[in-house]
Amino acid sequence: MLNIRDFVDVENATQSRQIFSDQQIYQLELERIFERCWLFLTHESLVPKLGDYVVAKMGEDEVIVWRQRDGGIKAYLNICTHRGMKLCMTERGNARGMACSYHGWAFGIDGKLENVPVGDEEYGPGFRCTKGLREVPLVESYRGFIFACLDASAPPLQEYLGDAAFYFDLWADVPGGVELVGPPSRSILQANWKSPTENFVGDAGHIYWTHASAMLGMFGRPSTPHAEAKKMGIQATTRYGHGLAAGWGLGGGMLAAEAPELMQWPARWKAQVETEKGPRVAALVDGHWDASIFPNCSYLVGTRVFKVWHPLGPDKVEIMTWAIVDKEMPEDLKQRVKTATQRVFGPAGMLEADDTDNLEYIAKPNRGSATRKQRMNLQMGMGKEYEDPDYPGVIGNLISETAQRGFYRFYADCLSAADWQELRALTATWREDILRRSDSGPTDV
């Protein structure tokens, strides 16, 4: 029996490399993280009409996300309940029903089995009532972003987001709302799904090394030194492992060549935020920051990138990338934003290429027996976290590993807990546990 605490030392912020390569741990992740946590499926703007559907993933399970007759959204496992054949073969479309290509079992938009070609007499009365599609029990929309959970005992989505909802709202709850421009780009990365998620959850430190040449090329100047960058923003971590690293300034600068007018859009919202929440919160609105919603959903504010990291094994992940646009933007600007985001963070993007090299070469050394026995370190800024009256969650310096530590704290709790009741108990004192280790007050931000 695995003891996950042997692999993730929360107190000392170290992790065994085996969590990035071990097949047994990966199977436990599928069961206790991807079957238990809320996962992003799609955006309402991508399934606007009755019968619109997309095929999404929940871990390695495929689901059909389908707009219903009452305007709601349902999700079903993408398998025929007869012999387990994959039901929907297309990525997206519109349909009022679907028939399996193996034996012709037909299902309605509500998931019910509507027809079997051989006739009801072969199966007996009432048979169709019990063989409908397996429905995902929890589906909710937040600011138009559709999430789902396979565990009916999970907390509501708003509770699961917790403090992270405050930061999500700063870019998603703009006048008129936002939407995702699809279809998403897709690529396969030879890495573990946790590596890109933790990179986006708060790893601001790598920017000044990994992306130094790219930043010089885009902005004509070297990256900000670490000593100065410490004062340029914050990190935040939350109860259920969500986190971010948010910096002031820069904003959509990386997209300016393709969409120069984009820099003006946050100003429409910033003044209102400053009135309602104060200037320190408003400073985030036109800044640039990265964030992740545990376990595998990430976004970039400023660069307007939205990503999902789908696990395909302990050393393979599928990346899906959309552009985030304001609904009120002209259509031409939306398309230019999509082009610009893909040039920076698409499969061949300027910064994506830097990151994928790093993430793959975290995974490849795990083939070595001696290497797999080593531990990884996330101790930067440890003991310096604090609470802030303006920023929810537990806060650290922009250049620290506060959010990454929070990601692996909840990761370890997920794999250790038998169910949500135990998971809630394990995380009940998360804030006190982090602050207990603090040996100083807030640093200058």
C-alpha cells in the first residue's frame, strides 16, 4: 500500500521524483484526483445552441458535454452502454441524438436509450430505462466556464474554487463577460501533467532565466533582475491547491504587435475595480499573471491564454490551448488575439517552446534508476508567507514557490484521503498550517 507522505514531504517542501514517473502513483491520481476534483470541460460560448456538444476529458475518461432542451448542460461518459464502444467520434458538433456505430444503440440528448435495432422484445419490458448513458453527477458553470465532477459528494464548485474565485473574477467578470475562441490547438508533451500545472500555478522565477532571450527579443531589453522582481507582485495559494503569481505592469504587451489596441481594454474595467476593491487589487487588472485551478487547468492574464493539461500516462500529457477574449470585442480583434496568443503560447509559440524543453527534460531523466530516487525542492520563500487584507488566500513574494507548495500540499491530501469527508478534514487548518511555519511578517510588495 502506497503511503503518499513518503513521496511528498509537505513540512519540508520536497517531493520524490517518483511522483512524476511511477505507474502505481499515476493510477492513484486518476482515482483520487481526476475522479474526485472539479475539472474544466468547456466554455458556454462553445456550446451556445440546443444540441451543441463538445467532447472533453476528465482524466483519461472522455465525456460528451451537451446543451440540453432546457438550456442547461449535461455531460455523459463517451461510451455506449452495450459493449463499451466509443459513442461520439467527432470533437464537436450539433445533434439531438447519437447512435453507436457498432450495434446501432441510439441515445437521446437527455442520455436515455431511445432505440435498439433488434427490438424491445429481445430484451424485455423496461430494458431501455436502465441502459442510458452514464451521466456525470455534478456539472456547473462559473462565469461561463463549465466544470464537472465525477464524485457526487464533492463540495459545490464555488466552495471548491474558494479564494481562487476572487482572482478569477478579476479577468472573467468583466463588462459583458469573456469567452474562449476555439477550436483549441492541441499538442502532445512528453512530460508528467503536474509539471506544466505547477509551472503555471506560480513559477514566476523561471521567466527571468528560461525566457530571457525571448523577452529581450520581444521588448528589446533584458528581464527584470530577481531582486527588483520580488517587489513587482504577489503569489497566492488557497485551500484546494489553486494558486497564482500576479505581477503589476506589462499586461498584454506580448500581444501588442498583433493587437495593439488590446492594451486599452483592461482600462474599461480597472477603474470600477479600483472603486470597489481599492488600488492594490486594481493593480492586478492590467498586469500579467499566471494561475492554475487544481488539478490541471491554467490561465495567463495579460497574454490571454487558457490551457488544460490532460494526463495520458505518467510521462505524457495532451495540451489544449484557447485564447481568452472579451465578448464585447470586435470580431476582427478576437481573431487577432487568437493568432497572437498562439504565436506566444501555442504548440510552436515563442515562450511555449522554452517551457516544453524544460518540462520534457524534467521527465526524461526519470528513466535512470538512481535519478528516480532523488528528491525535488520547493523551499524558496518558505516561512515568509502571510495574510493580506486585500488579497485572499495565503500570500508570498512574486519570486517564491508559495503557490507550488500549496499545489503539492493539496495533491498529497487528495492522494491520502479516502473520500471528500476525510479530505475536508485534512484541509480544515490549511491556512494555520502554512502560517505556523512563518518566521517573519510580510515583505515589501
